[in-house]
Amino acid sequence: MATRVPPSKQMEQALYTDLLTSGDPLGEAARRGAQLILQKA
């Protein structure tokens, strides 16, 4: 049986991946960080 990953954890993982591969890491961090904050609120 698959383990359920909370949406906030999925966003955290996407943020770290995008920071490592994005051409605009600061812009991507701001966008993903805002999504993460809204998800946890």
C-alpha cells in the first residue's frame, strides 16, 4: 500500500527540485514558497 504524502510535503519537494534546476532560482523560490505558506495556513 502506498504511503500518502501531504500536499505541503509535495510542495516542499518540488521547491527543492526547482531551486536546483531552475534558471531563476530566486523567482522560483518566491513562487513556491508562497504556495507552501498558503498550503500550510
